[in-house]
Amino acid sequence: MSVYKYKDFLFEAVEKVPLFISPQLISILKKLNLPVSNAILDDINKPQDISYLDCDIQSKEKADKISFQPAAKAFGPPGEIVQTNWTSKTRQEMSVGKIVNKLFPDKFKQTDIEKFINDFKAEIGKSFADFRLVEGEDIRKYYLEDNYENQQQGDINSSCMKHDYAQKYLDIYAKNPEKCKLLILMSDKNPKKIKGRALVWMGTRKPTSRIYMDRIYVINDADEKLYIDYAIEHNWLYKAHQVMHDASYIENGKRVYSSVAIQLNPNNFDKYPSLDTLAYYTPSTGRLGSNAGNFVPGHPRLQLNSAEGDATKLDR
């Protein structure tokens, strides 16, 4: 890391020193590769009123915090890194968003800052140890809002299938344990609760013999990236856009605009859930897909988009 000489600061306010960043924080910023993170990296060694930026990669509670040394309290030869500044009692702590606004006032759109905050928190708190892949009746259990860490926050609480009355709609999941799983993210506040869920389809029919992670529902936005990282780590396909109907998926980092289908056990259920992606079902064959498939006489197809557990029969 290059060093600023004292003469470089002759015309700077006395409270400004070069921006120094810890190696572990530099590593995280490089991994994010976002406009905000790249701007912070570009500012290394440039005069700022805060310096010695660091983060706590061991603490989930501090995943949205960056610690720093105020320039006015930094000590040592001007422009040189002094190791004790990383551990000084005069260090302070600030949220990631406030750090960005302090370094770059009015430079970035709020959407850019929010993207950086969410991805930063996910990278800091990245741990796959809290994931569980469940099946059968456990799918029913963890769909129920009573088992959510928080029943107010996040898109998981906008799901129409979270209610007790919807439990009887979930047979198509629970009765196909070989093909249908649920990836749950356990709460770090309450070990009996979850803070995220996503259906996982095992051994797809199209594309052939792949594992596909469906729509992600989380309480905290930052955990969506954690799910995606988990899918990438396990070489799964995953839904490209976390909304209903869009069946495009990510494969090897590229978005694929194609349908997805899976072969379930043929069964005609009394009630059905509303499905985000694989919303077309042929009970007589067990085909479940993101489109209706080819019409075959004598094999009626159903569309599964009702919040009341009903299915719409397709004529052709």
C-alpha cells in the first residue's frame, strides 16, 4: 500500500488523513464488485476525515457496521499506517450506509447504496450452517407463519400460503418427498423459528436431471443473496427474478429464458397451493411445469394460481 508524505497534506484540513482499509475489508469490497464498493477501494490513500476502516467478520450482530478511527484522533507519522490505530480505544462504529454517505455525500443513488448494504451484510454474515433442507410434513410446518422469526417483516410475510387454513393446500409438496424439498434458513435469534424458505425441486424433467431452487422468501433482504450463494455453491439452478410467473433461471452465471418442469407422482389432490413458477399440473401424469405442456386428450391440465386452494381446469 502506498504512503502519503507529509507535504501532500500541507493544504489539507488538519483533520484529514489518508484512507486506510483493513485487508479483510478490502477482500470483501473486491468480492462485491459494486459501484459503491469499487468507489471505496478507489479512495484508498486519499484524504478523508475517517480512516482505518475495518469490519467484524465473526459477528452477525455487527454485519451492517464498519469501525473506523476518526482522523482527528489518529496518531503516528502523517501519511503512514500505524498498527495501533486498528485497536485504539478511540475507534468508533457506524452503519455501512452512513459510512458511504460520509465518504461520498450525494454521489450515489439510494438504490445503489441499498444494494451495497444488503450485499455487504450477506457477505459478512455468510454462513451456510443455518440452512436446513427439509421434506414431507416439515414443509407444511415451515410454511406456517407461526414458525417465522418475525411475522411482520419481509416478503415471506406477504405469502398467501403462510396461513393456517392453507396447510391443507400443501399436499402436492408434502406427498412428493423425493422431488420436493424446502430450504429453510434457521433464525439466529430463536432456534425453533425460520427467517427464510425456498422450494427446491430435485431431478428436474426440464432441464434434464438438475436441482432447481424456486422463489426465495425471506424476512431480511440481505438473506436473499445468501440463498443465491448457497445455490451457486451447490451447483443448483435458481430462479432469476423473485416474482411470480417468470420462469427464467440462472445457470453458470447466465440467465436462461426457458421453461422448467418436474415429474411428480400422479395424483389428483383436493386442494392446491398457489405456485410462483411451476403453476401447471397434469394430475394423471404427474407433470408439473412453468407452462401447461402439450395437450393430450384424456389428460386434463390444471393451473395452480389460486390463494383459496382451487385449481383452474384448462380446456386445451
